[in-house]
Amino acid sequence: MIKFVLFFLIILISLPVFAVVEGEFSAYSNFIWRGTTFSENKPAIQAIVDAQEEHGFFLGTFVSNAEFSDEALSKNGHVTQEVDFSIGKRWQYNLWEIQLSYNRFTFPGAGVFDTDEFNVFLNYRRFILELSYMDDYFGYQSSYRYVRLGHEWSYTKSLGATLFVGYNSFGSPKGGIKSRCLNSGCSEIAQTTHGAGNPNYVDMLLSHRKIMSNDVIIELAINWTNRYEYTVENNTVSKDPAKDFAAIVGLILPFTL
């Protein structure tokens, strides 16, 4: 949380430089990221702040409660929040929008999951292509690539929809998990637990948004994935369907500074 506060202060200090500062506060019935629940299918409260200067350079931050655990972190090792930071550049040419960014995902109290991402985002006539690369997927000893195709359309000025289909690819579909001792009396040296990880999978998200008269946005979405996950119990590896299918309800309050 300290990192989030410092990053937010940087944005505020930089306000004279930036032409636009936008963001949103939101509440969702589930925190879904690329087909995977990051809240164990529980509600999430989130905030986004994005500051962009006139040439397209931007700083961004995202904060949310989160919930997941892993046997590699010990019984008392749990993720409770996510704080992300972004820096990048946007270009707009007629019907084109291009964005290049570096994103840092952090999980206070469970830094073993902290991850770097390099991302390319293209939008042409509301057709979307997103490419992502991580050299270490949230603590798994595996590289990660993501390709997502999408399309946005409008029924009316206040009602629209988005469809996304993504493919999640891992360099080591059955990789290891880095762990650390979370006790204050032990070292922070990373260890490795083999036999757990994620196979490649497809995710799909269909979302509808309604803009109300007070600019509040109501979102209804369905998330589907064919993701399987490996788990380890009593030194035995099993592969089971992930419980990521979800109908999601969201309430979004956008703001501009």
C-alpha cells in the first residue's frame, strides 16, 4: 500500500505536466483477470488513476483487494491485495490507437508473486488486439504470453458491449512455484516447489455496459475459460478444472481531475 501512496503522490505532483488525469472507483462481484479469478470468486473493490500528458506519455496505477493462496507459501501465506503500476506511451492516428506499456504487478505481503509485464495494445475501428509478455508468471517458473482479440460496439449512446477472446500460453505449462518463508524469524531466500502450475488455456469475456444519467456505469459480464490447474497434495500432482466461470456485476464511478 505504501508503494501505491507514493505512486499516487507522484501523479499529483506531476499534475501541471499532465494534460488529463482520469480514473474510476468500482465494485465487482468477482475480480476476473484474463479468465482467472483473483478473489476466489468473491467481491472486489477497485480504483484506477491514469495521468497522461499532451504527447501521450502516461502513468497509471490500479489497486484492488485480492485473495488466493498456494501451498508453496505455507498455510498462513495469503494474498489480500494487489497494487499495480504502469508507465507507457499512447498514439492516436485517425481511427488507430496504439499503446505500449510496462506494468508492474505487486502483492503486498506476498512479494513472491510480484511480476513484470510488457504490453502492446492496438485498437482500430473498435477492433482490439492485445499482446503481453511476462518472463515470470506470478511466481511460477515459467514465461507467459497472452494474445487477446476483441471488439466493442454500441447499441445506443448509453448502452454498449464488448467481446474478448484470449489465449494464455506458458513456456513451462507444468512449472514450479517460487516460495519464501513468511515467518519474521527466517530468511527471505526463495525456494522451489515442483509439480504445480497452469496448462495453456483460452478465456472469453462478454460484457455489457449501461451509462446512467449521472455517468455511473453498470456492467454485466460473463466469464468463461477452459483453464485447468495443477495442485499438489501429499506429494501427489492432480489436474482439475478451474472454477473460473462467473457472471459478474459491476458498478463503476468514473472521475476526471
